Amino acid sequence: MAYNEMQKKETYSGWIIIIIGIFILISTMSFHYFIPDNMSYQFDDEIIDDDYFSDTATVINDISYKTYINARFLFSIDYPADFTVGEPPNNGDGRRFSGKNAEFVVSGHWVLEDIYENIEKYYLQKKEWKHTVTYERLTDKWFVLSGYDENGKIFYEKTIYASHEGSLIAVTATLTYEASENTYYGKIINHIFPTFK
């Protein structure tokens, strides 16, 4: 009698282990089913690395360009193909690129609507933060600021102000370079900023 009771307990324990194992297996499979292999995520709902970079380059006026697409804020822009692409930030908001005597930064962020409820207010605030502005243009969807930073380098910056997922966002691309390279980077500005969208 005691032997039969012990056998029943062992059988019962065995079934519990099998059921738990099956549950863990199904949970793992379901979780991976919803995460594509070409994406990596952080468990606080922020994308780490889901950006797209074109494999082929386009040559314009003897300068090669590739395209960068940001998945979090859904913007794209061309960048010089010989620029070095920086590591992705944890929140997936953009990228930093480095070139000869130059730095190119593109990023997006949510706009505080109670402070910057329209593009003009946001534009005026951004202008106030700049050291010296020598060129500016404001439209109802984007604005450009250009001039010199505190180190005497030239900057050219374009910001797109838009609605995304029911909230306001600002997406900004900034090219900063040595003043001695103005002729070369002037050509690059003429190409990359019209591609920013």
C-alpha cells in the first residue's frame, strides 16, 4: 500500500514537471514570435538598434552619399558615405556621424506641448540657444538656423516640427564643421538637407 502511494506521488510530481516545462516552452516561443530577428529591444519599450542604412551609395558632384532612416521617429536623411557612423543611443532617437573636421548629428524628441505649442515658439527658443546666427528661415513645418558656434565652427541646422502618434515631435539635423572647410561642406549641405524628411 505504501509503495503504491509513493508511486502515485512520483507520477503526480512527474506530470507537474512536464506541464511546467511545456508552459515555459510555449511562453518562450510566443515571446520570440513577436520579435523579428533583425531587431533588438530594451524591455522599457525603447528601441536600441532598429535603424536602416542603405547599402549602396549615390554620387552627387563627386561626393558619395548613403541614406539613414530612423525607425523610432520615422525620419530619413542622406549623409556622406565616408562619414563614420556612431554607436546607437539606448533610446534610438538618432545617430552621430563623424567626418573630416566635421560632425553630423540627427535626432528626434517629443515636444512639450504646453511650452512649445507651435513651431514659432520652438524656433525662437532654439535660436536663443545658438551663439551666433547669420542665416535663418522659418516655415509652418520646418526651420533652419545657421551661423557660428562658441568655438568658431560653422553650423547648419534644420528642424522639422511634426505630429507623430498623436504628439508633437521635433526632428533635428545639425552639421558642424571647421570654417576652413566651408566650400566642401557647402556642397554637402546643398544635397543632404533637402533629403531630410
